Amino acid sequence: KAIARYLGACFEDVTALHEPKPSRQLRMASTARLAGRKSKEQLATLLAEARRGIAAGIATETYVESNPFLYGFVDVLPEVFSQPHLLHVVRDPRTMIRSALNFRSQRGLKWFLSTFWPNWIIKPELIEADPPRTWAQMSHVERIAWYWATVNRYIQQAAGNAQLATKRMKFEVLFDPSGTGIRKLADWLNLSERPGQLDIMLQEKVNASRSDEIDLWQDWSRENREFVYKHCGELMREYGYDVD
């Protein structure tokens, strides 16, 4: 959400949207792709149809879409868009999991959809014949850790196999309070900044969670810490995060 707000409001000649409709069907298509239930060609057709109306109404040089639901579409982007660029944002799973749970991602309607709705979220049993642990056997923390590792690994592999300009940035660097990260992204996309506007917007915190579903990392149980390192440790090291 912050990427779309910053780029749309603070830079010239860019249309930036966060999860534009339809996006839920794209989320389910991403799950189906990883599960081997949809082909690259099917996803290309689906994405083109889903974004045709938006594209017809864009008068700017650049279109930016911030959308975590598109992880299964990485190698499809060159089939649908002209000169696509992929920004792969990675976040320390220790803070990402806390944020996700504080947004109650495993409660209420989100829990119902992830538990009962087909293809709503990728699960071990959808991509492995006999996984060591199924989704139902995992704790809330382990589910998000497994999801973090699975999705980031897929994005990385798919981007490497596609003819696609790709940049990976840490969430913590991208949203540095000084604005350095956003400006690096804008430079990569050849965007021109509106003087002063970004500095004003950086004073706000976009989409901040407000509840306390889970404690800070240092107060987590040993079991939950081990879940995170088991699933995420290898990629954490690759991305430059300190691992105890």
C-alpha cells in the first residue's frame, strides 16, 4: 500500500495502484500455478483480461501495481506488459510474521478462507504429495514462516528464468524514514520526483497495524523461533538478515 501511495503521489507521470480489482481471483490463480493446476498460458490470459480495463484508462508513461497476490505471475509479466519491471520486496520474517498476526491474518474471515476456500492460500499439501507437516498441523507462526519461504523462493526462481528486469529490496531499506529507499526505486524506474512531496508523506505511517496479537521476537517461544529458522533461515542469510 505504501509503495502505491508514495509513487503515485510523489512522482510525475505514473499511475500506481495497490491490489486493483480484480485481485482475489489472481491470488487464487497464483496458488493454482504453484500447485500445478494452471499453466503459464492460462495465467497470461487471465492477467491480460483482468488488467485490460485498467490499461485502457491509463494516460501516464508508467503503471505501477503493488500486489503480493501476483507472485505466481512473475514469468507471465513479459507476456502481458511492455517493458515490465519486477520489484521483489523481502521483509525480515520475524517482523513480517508479527505484523501479519497483528492484522489477524489467521483469524476471522481470513482464517475461514485460508482453511476452507480452495486455492485461497498455498499449503504444503498442495505442492507436495507427502509433506512433513500439513497446514492443519502447523501453528499460526509456522504457517506464515512456511508461506514466506515458499513464496519468496518461487518469486526468486521464476524471475531468474524470465526475461525480466528485476530488483530485490529489503522492506526495511525500501521504507527507510529518510526516503533513500523509495528514491532508489524511483531512480531504477526512471521516475521524476515532485519536489518536497515525498518528504511530507514520509511523516505518515501507511497501513500500520494497531493490535498486539503476538509479542516481540525476543519474547517468542523457543518452538516458534525454531519454526522460523527452519523454514526461513537459508533465505534470511541470502537476503542479508542476521540469524542467531
